[in-house]
Amino acid sequence: MIVKATIDQIPVIQELAKKSWETTYHNILSKEQLEYMLQMMYSESVLKTHFNHPNYLYYLIRDQDVFLGFIGIEFHYEDKTTRLHRIYFTQEAQGKGLGKKALEFIKLETQKQGDNRIVLTVNKNNKAKNFYIKQGFCVYDEAVFDIGNGFVMDDYLMEWVL
């Protein structure tokens, strides 16, 4: 089940981010970069800014009574384009089909908002790239982003177009 998150659920998002990032990135990023990025992207003040933005929404993904993942999307990021900023799952979610269901949900919500394109970035060493390709996304560029503190994100830029 996918439910819209509220600002009161920031601690849930932070905990899910920490759990999922430790699993996803432990072999990709240094411990220092992982900690830096979690603080940079998931601090309470950053998340509150997102919740106060009218086009930036968070959704929590639940199986039974347990939250196993979350989505952070921004409608109208560019003309007719939704940006998938965040989609992460805990290790317990693996193999349940929740990622596919979440992307189907995002595609439907994007269309409801009048957008016809979804963009995202994925670390070049993250196996999720293959999952996105199976779901109809394609790589349209590559980029290295300086995120401060001597760290960079080396990513593929991917898109899905209706």
C-alpha cells in the first residue's frame, strides 16, 4: 500500500533512508560520504522544506503494518516533467514487487498532474539502473555532481517518457 506521507512522519522517512542507504550504498560509497549525504539530504530542516513545497510529495510504502520504503517526487520540476528524487526500500522489501508497483504509481500520478516525462539520477554503480531499464526508463546522459565536502555523485541521468 502506498500512502501520502505527512510532515509528522519525517522520522519514519529518516529511518527508512538510513536503513535503505546502508544496504544500497555500503559497497559504493565510503562510510564518511554515506553519513554526509544522509545528513545533507534527510535532515529535518531539508525534509520540512520539501513538505512545504506544493509540488514535492513524499509517499510511504507499507506491507501489512510495516513501512518498507518511500518515494520523494516533484511534479512540474521542468516543463511537463516530474522528478523522482527518491525511491528507496529496506532489505526486507526485496522480492515483493514493491518497486514495480511504486513506479507504476509514480507514472500514474505523473500523468494525473499533466506531466508526460519522469527523470531521475542513479549512481553508476547502483544495480537499480537495470531495474529502471526494465520498467521503461532509458539513460539519456551522465553527470558528476560536486556535493561538497570533497564528495561527488557520479550518476546516470535516466528518463521515462509517455
